[in-house]
Amino acid sequence: MDQLRDLADDRLFRGCVYCGGTPDTRDHVPSKIFLDEPFPTELPVVGACKECNNGFSGDEEYVACLVECALLGTVVPELHRREKVAKILKHSPALQARLAAARNDADEQVSYSVESERLRKVLLKLTKGHAMFELSWFADKEPASLWWSPLVSLTEEQCSAFEEAPSPSMLGEIGSRATQRITVLQAKLIGSDGREYVANLVLNDWVDVQEDRYRYLATDRDGSIRVRVVLGEYLACEAVWER
């Protein structure tokens, strides 16, 4: 992926993006567990403390395996196409057993019961990381809302609303990556009086980190920070913070 240089004022925040502590390490957002090799160049990176950086790995492995097991309907390592997930399942019998016990077969459909707190922890980490990386905004409080769902479970209207990149009503921190990604398009409209008008459309589109593996969208609109994430083109998530 082609990455942009952050030109925002770095005096606004210099701490761990997850807890506000000393950022003595750097963390990839998303973590490489959600991507396949060869990795994209210039992956998003944020500052993090050692405790936070090391504290998510087990839950991230769980989420990565959960998504793939839900996609394939099996916990058998040999049947998995993602080498990383197959390796984790093979070398972690306890995790494989937990996922196998979480499998539900109903109406000829396979689903998996979710360990909600583990999933929430990872999704909150990802969305907080993108809020800082794209908008130079530190999410130092709980989001007003945080939801997740398989894309296939959304109605057509819900999916359309989720996929649509909202026009930002604010430019956010000048120089942030989100402001640099903004595209302004001009559209000619015919009014009811028959006269021609020119409208400016401001767009801030999705960032594809790796095709079919991970994408995200971060916007600042109407006083709200909104971050959306899609893992494996399967699991959709949105977090919203009020400024």
C-alpha cells in the first residue's frame, strides 16, 4: 500500500495510543496476524507502550482464527488456506478445542459463538489505532458505540450504509493523513428551474491495507470520530466516539 506522511502537529499527542503511557515501542495497525505474506509496504504504525504492545497478541490470534474458522466452517488446521492460522491452530490445541466447542450447526449453516470481551478488546485496539494514525486523534475514552457483525448478516440497506464513505463535515487536524486523502469532485446538477448548478463532493474513501484481508475507513464528521474496519471481507466493525 502507498502510505502518506503524517504532517499533523506531533505536539498534540506523543503517548501510547491505547493507554496514553510512554510509547517505548511501535505497533502495526493492523497487526500482521491479520495479513498474509508478502506484507504490504509501509504498513500503518503507531506508538505504543510495551505492556499494550505485548498484551493483545493472544486475543488477536483468537480473532484471526475465529474469522477464518467462520469462513471455512472448520477448525482443522490442514483445511485452512492461511498458513498463519493453520500454524496457530496446529500448535495451540487449547485454542482449537475452544473454537471447536464454540461451533454451532443449525439449519445447515455453521456459525461460531463469540468470546465477546476478547473480540471487543481487539476491535477497540484496531479502531483506536486507526483514529490516531489517520486523524491524529487520541481515543482516551470509551466509544459511544462499538458494534460488529458478519457482512453477510447485514441487510442490503445496512451494508450499503456501512460501505458508503461519508463526506466529512470537518477537515480534522490539518496535515493528518485523513485530510490528505480527501478528494474533491465537482458534479453538475440540473435544478427544478432548469438551471445548471455545480456541486462540490468531498470524499474520504476506504484504505485497502491488503486486498481481501483488511481495510478501514476513518472519518471526522458532525463532531464524531467514526472508524470502520473489515477483516477478511467477513467481519465488519464500527466504533464511534463523540468529540
